[in-house]
Amino acid sequence: MTGTGAPVAIISGAASGIGRATAARLAARGDRVVIGYFPGDPHDPRGTLELVEAAGGEAMLVELDVRSTASVGSFVARALEEYGRVDHVVANAGILRRVPFAEMSDEQWDDVLQVDLHGVMRLARAAVPHLPRGGSVVAISSIAGGVYGWQEHAHYATAKAGVVGLVRSIAVEHGPRGVRANAVIPGLIETPQSLDAVNSLGPEGLEAAGAGIPWGRVGRPEEVASVIEFLASDAAAYVTGQAITVDGGLTVAMRD
């Protein structure tokens, strides 16, 4: 379905971090943005809406639980009802839980996979049939899984590795109709997720890790959002099935 007006980008997990920065960036270039947010997220999605409006953009807030096929279907339907089209999909919603592998229950494994991998699949599956020629899917992976393993995060790394395989398959299947699919692999980025000292590095750990990155610091959400914007643009018209790492050189640096 292709409606009139400016392009429409739908973003999951857009209440904070990379999702919020991406919404602001795409709005600034003229896209209308559908801000998907999970009601249980402690971050206020109205902050994202304010950034979009400050950039002169147009957006709407829509509740989204990527664990639910019905919720994802309603999310895409709202975008189509309101704007008449969907051009770009940014599958960003994710959760992080620290659990030693030998102690991990089936429920803990499934909890992360349902959001971080199956949620990406559900959003892409619901939206791809509506994408026009030139439309795109950008899914957020991670260096944990996309490049490295990560102790006490086997479920997260597995999901993020799966995201890369998923976008490659979408790229092959839907390339003939002009739809592209790519993944972004963020490195250490200062987001609410990475600042969580219980499940991730926390502020002190993140600062210490930044010293070992060739660029000299951890990344910012806006620096990942700029790559997402590129992949969701005509400038990337011949880029599909790729996984682009945004990590300040972390994964290519030889260790002392």
C-alpha cells in the first residue's frame, strides 16, 4: 500500500536510547514517524514526541508489545490508517537480562528471545507486505552475538545473532520487489540499557570500557541513528542483506 504525503517510518522501542534518537533523526529529514512504545517501559515516550516536534516533524505514539502478534498487527494497521503508507521499518525494541547460562530457565531464555528476535520477526513480517519499492527494514543487532559472545547473556547474544540471519533472508526474498533489509550492529553505546548496572555494564563499567575503544569513548545513540537513517534512505539503494558495525573500532582492535 502506498499512500500520499511524506514517507512514513515505524520504530519499535522508540521511547529512549537508539529508538528515540532515530525517531528525531528521521523526523528531521521529513519522515512522519510512528513511535512504538511498550507501556511497561519506565521511559516516557512523550520525550521522543517532543524531540520529533522540535525537529519540525510529525509523529504519533502507539502502544506496542512486540511479543504479541496481535499488538504488532495493530501497530502497523494504525500507521496505515493514519498515514496511508509505511516506507521504513526500524526494529529496535530489545531487553537485556543477566543470567548465568547453567542457571538459565526456559522461561528466562524465552523472555529475551520473544522480544529481541521474535519481536523483530513479527514487526518485519507484518510490515514488509506494505512496503513500496524502495522501502526498507533496519533491525538492531549487537556486537554481543553479532560479533562476540557474552558471558551471562547467552540468550541475548543468540537473539542478536539471529537478527543478522533474519535480515539477510528478508533481503533475498524481498529484493526482487525492491525492498531492502539490513542490520546495524552497535558496539558499546551509552543508552539506558547499557547504563543498567544489574543487567549490563553500568556507568562505571561503560566508562572503563570506553578507554579501550580506539575512538577513545563509547558511542552515542545519535551516532547509531545516523547509520540507520542512511540505510533507510535512497543513498543506500544498493545496500541490502548487510550488517554494519558501529563501534568506534572496538571489534577490529588488536588486544595488547
